[in-house]
Amino acid sequence: MQQDQLEEIKNGKGFIAALDQSGGSTPKALAAYGVSEDAYSNEDEMFELVHEMRTRIITSPAFDSEKILGAILFEQTMDSKIEGKYTADYLADVKGIVPFLKVDKGLAEESNGVQLMKPIHDLDETLKRANERHIFGTKMRSVIKEANPEGIKAVVDQQFEIGKKIIAAGLVPIIEPEVDINSPEKEKCEELLKAEIKAQLDNLSDDQPVMLKLSIPTETNLYKELIEHPKVVRVVALSGGYSTEVANEKLKQNDGLIASFSRALSQDLNVNQSDKEFNDTLAEAVESIYQASI
């Protein structure tokens, strides 16, 4: 792991941009960007179009290290190039932004009120490639829908078990047990989740740093203890389906929590905008999320 990048993520001012829509969510992301499904006839063409969208975002003057600390990439994006450089190198060398990689393979069927991650059979190979591509850290997502203690424990156990393998490979894992913002038991889920995460953190050694990516809690500053935990590099928040405005408002109320938004960052961008319109729209979103994060 790069020490200067670790310092930047730990102490820098700004937020982490999530540009990691995967196979399942890419059609939705493209549709929101104004590219309909009849614009591509297979998966390769679809990924090419989404890489064009991400390239436009990353190369925009509005996408810079003054306000953006890191960016989470999808596997195809990591293996694609921007202006002749692999995406992570372009982010780090040209933009001064720390690159992360989404490593999960999606969600398993719901059981005990949660969705665990599907098995990641090629994790070792992916981590090897991530190191070759100069990736700093990884991200993996599970979902919690009910305040089921057994289910929530299973989610956190799985996240940390895989997280330790990621640390052993020299990368910093972003542990993401998302609590569904529409869960009628959201607050109770968050209390159970916090206790499980705290227990896992207390068992990590000093050379096992992790990051956490959590839904913005119902109870303000619920995660303060996790944010201040010595094993935690940073705690970032997902927008979870909230609009940019609502997510920003909720984020502002939580000290030390910074954004890692996906939809909220790109919701107003469109393929048909002129470069000026596109850059101005992105700059506005970046500024609002930055202000909420600091």
C-alpha cells in the first residue's frame, strides 16, 4: 500500500467518487445518462459506452483532487485506458486521485433478512491484477434489510473475513454492509451493525487498516465511535437511493462522515450535454457533495 495515498485518504478533505456500476447496474446507469439499450447490441459494446461515460467524468476539469480524494472503479474500467494510461494510473498520476476497485460479484439471495455477497472465486487473481494496475484499495457490498441479529452477524463476518485477505494482499478494503434506507427497521439494523463492526475492529491488529462504507445513519453521529477507531482509515457514506440534496443534508449532520456517492454524483449528467454544460453540471454536483463532506 502506498503511504502517501494512505495519508491522503486518512486526512484529506473531500469525498470518494463511486464509478463502479457493474454488469447488472450498467444499463440503468447508461439509461440515466441518456443512452438507451438500443444503442448497444452486446455486453462489450455496453461496457465501451459506460467507459466513455466514465472517461468523460474523470477527464472533466471538475473531477480533481482538490475536492475528490478517491474513485472506486469497476473491473473493466481498471483494465481500460484513459489517454493511453490504465485508468488507475491516470487517476493517480494525472489527477492526484486515489484508485479503488470493486471486487464483489453481486449479492446472493436474501436469507435471514440480509443479502450476503456471492462467492468471489477469483479473488486472489483479481487482487494480483489490482496490484499490477496500482490500485490502492477495494470495495465490496452486502445489504441488510431486517434487524435480524444472525443475518447481520453473518454479513459482517463475511465482510471482515474477505477484508483480511485483501489486507494480506497489500490493499485497503472498504467494508460495505449497506443498510437498506427503506427498511422499516433501519435504526435497529444500524445499532446491531455498529456492535458487530466494533467487535471485529477490536480484533484487528495494528497492521490491518480498513475503511467502512455505511448508509447514513438514522441517529445522528451513531458511527462516531467507528470513525474514531484506531483501525479505521476513514468512514464513507453511500447515498443509498437518496437524491443528492437529501443525501447531502443527512451527511452534513454527521461529524467526520464523508461521501462516497454514485448516483448522487452523476444523476444530472447527460450524453447530449455540450462539454460546457457537462462540466458545469458535474462541478455543481462535486461542490455540493464536497461541502457536505467537510
